[in-house]
Amino acid sequence: MAAAEEKKRVFVKTYGCQMNVYDSERMTDALAADGYVPTQKVEEADLVLLNTCHIREKAAEKVYSELGRIRVMKEEAARAGRQVMVGVTGCVAQAEGAEIARRAPVVDLVVGPQSYQHLPRLLKDVAAGRRAIETEFAIAEKFDALPAATKAQTRARGVTAFLTIQEGCDKFCTFCVVPYTRGAEVSRPAGAIIEEARRLADAGVRELTLLGQNVNAWHGDGTDGRSWGLGELLYRLAEVPGLDRLRYTTSHPRDMDEALIAAHGDLPALMPYLHLPVQSGADRILAAMNRKHGADDYLRLTDRIRAARPDIALSSDFIVGFPGESDAEFEATMRLIETVGYAAAYSFKYSPRPGTPAALRDDMVEEAVMSERLQRLQALVAAQQTAFNRLAVGRVVDVLFEKPGRMAGQIMGRTPYLQAVAVEAGTERIGTIGRVAIDGLGTNSLFGTLAGAQPRPEALTAGNATAAETAP
Ligand code: 5AD
Ligand code: SF4
């Protein structure tokens, strides 16, 4: 047997969204208190956690095939006299529950996203030879009980950080599993969020991204006893010393209120990039998706946001081939994209998720039609993205340097518009914001040269330029 004081190693594989990244970090922090150190090598782990995603097709199948590989590894370790514990966490754990342990006996532990605070106790059950399955919803308790990262842990993660302020969703879009896997909307109190933000800033975090499945539905008791919305919270966070950049994701168009839009105009720390998914540009499809707004509502909203912050870069998610989507309805989505002009977008073929209303429909769009639509949509978005990135060439922008680049002597950072930039400079600049003259355009990043303090950074006015270039 290993000596009790010997370090145990945990390997965490994270699938899906940024909230899972944040949750994986919180779990790693909680396990650190139990003597676990993180490892990148699955074969040396004493505990393997798969933090899973259930949003689109085949997610569960991917997890099962990964578990097949892990089973072989676990058996080898057992022959060498070493116990390896295997856990499935995240949304597949929530959706499948005990079914996972039945289908994959290699799994010792199934924990849903709201129960991570119980991990240390559940691991003790497993070590004692009992399987542990926990998929209760108790998010308030989760955040109270999970330990905060230490300064050293935060420093090791770099100068950008995520902070979950809200979980769950009450919107019930008819294609989406989130309301079932993450449960009802719950907001963390402002005080706890501001405290966590201060700790992160103290440990060197310069850019904070607030996370929530429906982040702009956040509302909570403010530190002044009134109820706040996300706008008010952002004003407060902008006062935290050291936090130079704030972002939030993902937002629902219906929850963009006046205070939040005003914050985009007022707060220099609030970065001019907003992920605001619309999913479709056709009113009938938006209604069938239960999005609770039409295409025109969305266009008016983006106009208002741009009135507050003219250079804001917008991104969106799109689903092509929602059941019953006609050619004309797909064209309406293409027109909306042309009108808005996006700096980036994520697009997916519709995939039926068991348990969601849309999965019961019998008018699925043919696979070949979906593929063709996706290709056209992605080509349009790629052209807009390139046009947007090209706006930066020849200008000076502020870049937050985040990490060493791929090439020696290079560091990587991001512009306020979330564009990646590679610059020839020393790693001592990591964690600082520098002026960079953009002089080249790669496929996934911009190239730039340090510009010194003199030239003023310039705003990129994305929407106008791309809309003008692509308008019929
Ligand atoms: N099929 C395809 N795409 C989906 N998304 C969510 N559910 C589905 C589904 N059933 C996409 C949406 C959402 C993003 C996170 O994933 O576009 O905004
Ligand atoms: Fe899913 Fe987002 Fe709709 Fe909520 S708002 S149901 S998370 S797509």
C-alpha cells in the first residue's frame, strides 16, 4: 500500500463549455484539500474524472468510448496492485445518472454538476468499496461549500479567469437539454461574487469572464440591500482594483436590459465583445424554438447595443436544420447574418436531444440538406470574421498578454475584441496590457509588433464594415 502521505494524482478531462472548465478547476481545488495533485497524464492518475457535456449529439457515446479505454488502464493498474477510481461528472452524469454505472462498470462515481461539493465524501465511499451516485440539484450549497482556489492555484492558471455567477436556465428552448441537466436558474449573491473576483484579482487575474448558462438573467441581492441585475454587478466589478477586463457569457436576447446595455457604453473595462446567440433568423423557427423573440426584435436589440458601444463585436450561435426549417427560412438566417455582421459565430446541425420537445417532431430536415446549409452559413461567417480581423491590420490595439506563444520568443494575447494576437516579446510581459501595432493576419490569429506607449489604440467598427461589404 502507498504511504498515507504520498501524493495522490487526479486527471480531469473536461468536455464542452467554459462552465465545465470552471467546474473542473473548482473540483481540482476541492480535491487538493484532500491531498490530490493534478496530473496531465491519465496513466499515472489515482483518480480519473470525465467532466462531461450533453449539449449536442454523441456526447454520451464519446464518454462511453473513453470509458472503454480507461477500463483497460484501470485493469492494468489493478494487476500492478494500484487502485484507480473513475468518476463521471457534468451533464452526462446528470442526464444518465445510475445508467452510466450500469453500462460502464468501470465507473465508481457519478456526480451531477450541483453536487461537486460532496466529491471528497463520495470518494471516501468509493475507497471503502461502495459506488457513489449523486445527481441532486442544490446549487446554492455547491458554491458555499466548494473551497476557493488558493493564490498559488490561481497564479498557475494564468491572468484570465472564469467565475460562474449563475447556473441553470428557465428558458426551455425546445431543442436544449440545459434546463434538464443544469436545472432551474439560480444566481449567486453579489457579495460572494465580488469577494471571489477580488481574490482572483489579488492573485494576478487581469481579465474576468463571468459565466452562466443564461448569464444576463443573473439577478441577486446587492451589497446595498436592493436587488441587482447583471448591469449593476458589472459596475461594481469594474471597481475591483486590478481587474482591467470584464466579459460575460452566454446571454439570451430577452435578458439584455437597459442597465446592461448602458454598462457597455459606460465601462471601459467591459470589453466590446458580446456573445448573443440568435439561433435562427426566421420568425416561425424562432417561435418553434421557443426563443421568445422575433428576428426584428434581435436586430433592434443589436442596434441599441451598438448605439451604446459602436465598436462592439458580436458573436452568435446558429442551429441549421431545426425540424421543419424550409429553404426560405434558412435564407432568412443568412440575411440576418448579413445584416448584423458578426466577428465570430458557432454553428451546429440540429440534433435531437432525448427529453426535449423538439425531439418529438417528425419533420427532421434531411442530413444532406443540413450539411449544405451549415457549409454555406459557415462560409458566410468566415468571410465576416476575416473582414473583421482585417480591420485591425494597420491599427494599434491594446493586447492583454496571456501566455507564451507557439514559437520561441513569441507571446500570445487577446485584443478587446477577443482576437488572438502573436507578438515577438519576452514572457515578462505576460499579465500586462500593451499597445500592439497589428501588421499581419493569420488563419487563427493576428500578428503584431509592440508599439510603445505613444499611439492611441483605435476602435474597430465591425458591424458597419461587414454589413456594408456583404449587404445585397
Ligand atoms: N442541436 C444543435 N445545436 C444545439 N445547441 C444546443 N442544443 C442543440 C441541439 N439540440 C447549440 C445552440 C446553443 C449552443 C450552446 O449549442 O446553438 O446556443
Ligand atoms: Fe438552452 Fe440557452 Fe435556451 Fe437556456 S436559453 S434553454 S441554455 S439554449
